Amino acid sequence: MKKELLKLIHLLFIFLLISGFVQAEVTLPAVFGDNMVMQQKTEAAIWGKALPNKAIIITTSWDEKIYTTQSDNEGKWKLKVETPSAGGPYNITISDGEILKLNNILIGEVWFCSGQSNMEMPVKGFPNQPVLGSNKTIAESTNESIRLFSVTRNFSLSPFDNFDGEWLECKSENVAEFSATAYYFGKMLQEVLGVPIGLINSSWGGTRIEPWINEEGIKQFDFISLENNLKNEKISQQTPSVLYNAMVHPMVGYAIKGVIWYQGESNRDEPENYLKLFPGLIENWREEWGIGKFPFYYAQIAPYDYDPRGLNSAYLREVQLKVSQIVLKTGMACLMDIGEKYGIHPANKLVTGERLAYIALANTYNKNGFEYSGPVLKDMTVKGSLIELTFDHAKNGLTTYGKELENFKVAGENKRFYPAKAFITHTGLTLFCPPVANPVAVRYAFDNFVIGELYNTEGLPVSSFRTDNWEK
């Protein structure tokens, strides 16, 4: 009996000793881990938890510099480390008495990628919904200079300190499961810039924009009631702020270069509200990160044969085009040519990712010699029964690659639109519509589903547009 009691006491002592070590060890949010990419040439924040009021010591292997801070009464701590020019692999050692080491760290460019299903869609595709060229892409994807992080789906009424996910190396099995749009974007950046690229994907199919804006951001919109959140027992991923709380907030402050975004289909019937919500989300995230007006680039929703009882989705595409013109350091990748009548997830994700990359390379990394935007309407001039259109981002002219221009319509003061003949000229386009003797308005590809046929000679398409502001 005495021997059994001593054995029990001995086991209890070992358990308490081990528990003490576990409790004393520094813990970090999931976004900090082996294989991560840190933003180059900046002061990058690192934070975590330890025992209360403990000295925290961090050593970075790229310069052997030592940083110190102290955890607060709740054990929380945070500091910033100076990152060098792109390179690696490196390691970081963090200690509060017990050592935690992060290995295989790269320094480079970090982009946060978010939105709904067209951002979420993996390189391997969804069931029965392919991504063009996915098998070859996956087979050739091993790249030591790209790292991938996917945030697990979750939602919450209150902000989380952490989420589930891990940094993975760029290997076939990992690329297959990662966002296709984000991957193709990052792949092109890495090839052109020659530096490591870190991609963090936090997206959820079918979600509206409101769940991605935090509570403070949502309060500015008088058409959204937050009071219903607490009263409604059926909280879902569509409830305002809940995706921000669970899938964005845990990494706010992590040093990034910018954001790419692909969302809008679920808000297509409310373009007027989206014109407020989308800039609101951009400014909300920028304020929360506190690193200035970082670049925010996004994909325009592609044409699709939506339910005809809903509003024409061209109005939402119009709003997305407007946002790129009114919000600083934003840019839109036009997808007018890759929509699928019966598939809301265009298979050509390579085009989406690369068009986003063109914008980033030109506007963020100051690369030049190539075009980054499709033609955007500049001026409309009416000369009798003819209309002349000129475009920005078309210095070398326009082309249809041999197709006829079939998506232009013209209206007079009676607001009745008729198909128009369109001709490419040395200055832009000339339109002629025999039923409309005195034209006042033009619309191009302003329908739910349409295959855009007008491009600049660099191969980037013209967005659907209209010159009127009529309700219908």
C-alpha cells in the first residue's frame, strides 16, 4: 500500500512538472509557423502568449538580432522585428525560458487572398467543375520559393485570436487543394520578381460581403442592423462580421504587401449597397492592419446566366468598375471573356490570376512595358446619327481577334435600346444604329451572360459599361 502511494505521488510529480513545462512554453497564432513567409524590408509584427509577466526573447537568424519584451498580466505579448531583403531559409527562436524555434522561414512578398467560391475554388477544381489545365499545373507546381496557407472555415459573433491552418510548401499535393486564383497570381509574381511569395487564402463559397467587415465597419451602414445578430438564433456564415471575426481578425497585423479579392456574386441584386459596402470593406481592412493604404486588387465577377427574376448582374459589374476608379490603390481584373453560361465558376482561373498579377506588377512593383488593364471608356462624342467612342488603356488600338462586334446597343431619348453596328477605327470605335436617328446612350455587353469580344491588342478585355444612368 505504501509502495503504491509513493508511486502515485511520483507520477503526480512528473505530471505537474510536465504540465509546468507545457504551460510555460510560448504559444503562437497559426499564422506564425514553420515554412512561413514574412514580408521583406519592413517591421513585421510577431505576437503570442506565455505565462503572465514573463520576459520574451526573440532572435532572428538573418541578422542574429535579439529582441525583448514582456508578456502582460494575461500572458499576451507583441513586438516587431526588422526583416531584410528577400531571401532564406531562416529561423526564428522565441523563448520565455522554454525555447520555441520556427524553421524554414522565407522573406519575400506576402499577399492575403479572400472572397467567396471563385477565390476558394482549388487548383484541382470542384467536383464536376474543372480548372483548365489543372493536372499539368499540379504536376509542375513544386517551387521552393512559394508557400501556401489556407484558413479553415469558421464564423463567430466575437473576434477570435486564432484560426486553424498551417504554412505548407509548394508541392503538388498542397497546390491541388489551394485556391487556383491565388496560386496563379502568386506563381506569376514569383516568376517575374524572383523572390519568395507567401499566399494566405481565407475564403468561403457563397458568402456575402457583409460577414467580411468587422462590427465597427458595419456600423457605418444604416441599411444593416447589428442588433438582429444577438436576437437571431440562426447565426450563419452570412451574418455580418462573423467571417471577419473568425477568418480575418486572427491575422490582422501580420505584415502583408496587399490583398486580392474575388467576391460579389452573392451581392449581385444590391449594386447600390455594394457601391458602399465594397469601399467600406477595403477601408475597414486598411484601418485594422494599420500599415497604410495597402494595394487591394480584385476580380470582376464573370458573366453567368443568373435567374432572370433577379437584377441584371451587369449593374454589379458596373459598381466593381467604379470602385477601381474612386478608391486609391485598387485595381480590377476584367473577366468578360471567360464567363460560362451554366457555370458560375469559370474554369479559366489562369487568366484570372495572371490578370490580377499584371495589376500588381505594374502598380505595386513598378514594372513596365506591358499593359495591366483592359480598355476603359474615355469619351463619347455624338455626330449626327454616329457615335464615336475612345478608350484609355488602348494605346495600340482595339481588336476582336476576328469576331464581329455584337454586344453594342444604342438608345435615343425614349430609352429604347437597339443593336448597333460597331467598327474599330484608328481612334477607337464608331457606332451606327439605323433605328436611332438621334442617339444619346450606349451600352456594351450589359447583360447577365455575354461573351465579351472587344480587347486591346494586349489581349485584355473591355468591361461591360453604359453611358446612361437610367434605372433600367
